[in-house]
Amino acid sequence: MRVLVCGGAGYIGSHMVRELIRAGHTPVVFDNLSTGHHWALEAAFKGAAEKGLEPELITGDILNLGDVDDLFEKRPIDAVMHFSARSLVSESVLRPDLYYHGILVGSLNLLAAANQARVDKIIFSSTAAVYGTPEEMPIEESCPTQPITPYGQATKMVEMILEDYAQAHGLKSVALRYFNAAGADPGGDLGEEHQPETHLIPNVLKAILGQTPPLEIFGNDYPTPDGTPIRDYVFVGDVARAHLLALDFLDRQPRPGFSAFNIGSGRGFSVMEVMAAAERVTGQWVPYKFAHRRPGDPPVLVASAEKAKKELGWDPEVTSLDEIIRSAWNWFRQRAESPA
Ligand code: UDP
């Protein structure tokens, strides 16, 4: 299958590209390289030629309808994976303009062009942020979606648009609501690199490596056992694999429709527990200090992934937090020794 991977040079996108090639699909990557990396794609494309696959990178902007139309006009595409969007909860609170514009206009452009080209399968990167501050844990897909941040709101709107496209245009779509994607490919040549880095596990490891000042823990007065927020960390390779299963799922659907699935491990860890795991894995102390809460952070987000298990056949393969952190540690140490 030829799969358009919008945002394929980013963290999760590049792991996806590698997974597609492993499965014998041809990734067509569309990325403006504003936050994604050329080196990540070079790594992700490795092994394609041996399989007779010819992946491509098309540099363009999803916010420019001309670029997106061009993409579909010039080559056949069988399915779309949409990773192209900003995804930082607290940044979205400060810059709603960037988030509503980027997420909504980008998705509408992509849907218009895909519809024009009669591509009827889309997998959308959604988020646990669509749930806001849920009452029940673990969170099931049937829980109300009441986002509390522009990132969550805009992403929920895209889910609603996808649902309407099923009715109006015969689209088959899946939204994968990621919890906290983490870790790095065991090959050691693909991993997370954001500028600036805001995510917990990279920041913990960078603090250990002395690449950053001590870790700031954003709030220790949450209603959780140790006062720090609890999140569900899920291995990035397992997140990518969920998309392959979602592709199969869409192929099996006899009719247009929209489905949402949680992609999480089902277990939650506080910030302090993540730090303790990083200390176990690395054998080093994490230098840290307490700081104010970050805007938009709910106290607890833990997935029920039962629906993904039942309907997609998805089960995370890397289930231990220590193993997830070990994979990230290998990546960051390797990166410290040989930056791109
Ligand atoms: N966090 C923190 N210090 C950091 C980065 C994150 O205390 O340098 C906390 C953050 O407040 C949240 C959790 O770690 O409770 C996970 O944050 P991350 O940014 O990794 O993911 P998010 O849940 O925001 O998508």
C-alpha cells in the first residue's frame, strides 16, 4: 500500500515510517521539516531498497492547500496517516491562535485534497487531551470528551469533522487517542528530539546527562498520592504498530464511518515514579526542583485500551516503564556522543 504520512519526519511519524517499511508498505512522507528532521527520515528509510520499496519525502506545508493538492495529483495514494500538528498542551493555552489555525486548517486541507483524489482511508493522531479532566479512571472511549485546552478542543473538532466526512463523502477514518508516547526504536538511530524539549522522560534524561539545568517538576500539589501528575506512558513502537492495525481495520470496514481508540498502556505513573524508574535504569540521580503547575495539565490520565485490544487486536509489546526509559536512555546517550 502507498501510505501518505503527513508529519512523517517527526518523532512518532518517523517511527511510523520505519514500521510501514518493515510491513512492506511504501511511505510517502509530507513534512515541512519545521519540527521534523531530515536525519530521522534517512534512518527510517533504511532497508526500503532491499524490500524493493521507494519511499519519498515531499517537502511542503499542510497549511497551503496548493501544496496538499499537488501531493495527491502527482502520485497514487491508498491511505493517509495524519501526524502533522503541534501537540503541546500548555503551549496551546498560551497560543490558541496557532493551535486552532494549525490543527483545523491543516486537517481541512488534507481532507479536501484526499476527498478530491478519492482517497477514503484516514488515520488521525488524536490525543488523551480530548477528555479534559475525566471523572473516571481508566478512561474509556465512551467517557465524555470535554477538553480543557485549545489543543484538546481543536483535536476534538477534527474528530467531529471526520465523523461528518463519513456521512457526506464516504470516508472511513480512525482517530488514535494517544496517551504519552515515549521511548525510542531499539535500533538506536531513531528517537525523540524536540527544540525546545518539553516532555518528561527526555527532560529527566537530559538533566541526568547534564545537558539541561535540574528538572523542573511542574506542581506537587495535585490530588494524587505523591502530589505529582499521573500519566500513561506507551512505547512509541507500539503506537506506530497501532496504526498498521488501524489500516487493516479500515480495510475490513464494509461501510464509511469513524471510530476512536485509546492508545495507552493502561497503567499510570506519577512524575516522581518516572524519576525513580530513570534512576533505576541509569544508576544516576536526577537533579530536580519543584516549580509551579503548567497550564492545562490534568492530575491523572490513564487509558483503558480494551477497545483497541478487542477491535484492532492491539496489545502493547513493551509494557515495562523501565524498558521504555531504557530505550530512550540508549537513544539520548548515543545522541550525546554523535549529534546529527
Ligand atoms: N513534566 C514535568 N517536568 C517537565 C516535563 C513534564 O514535571 O520538564 C510533567 C508534566 O507536568 C506532566 C507530565 O510530566 O504532568 C507529562 O508531561 P509531558 O509534557 O511529557 O506530556 P503531556 O502529558 O503534557 O502530554
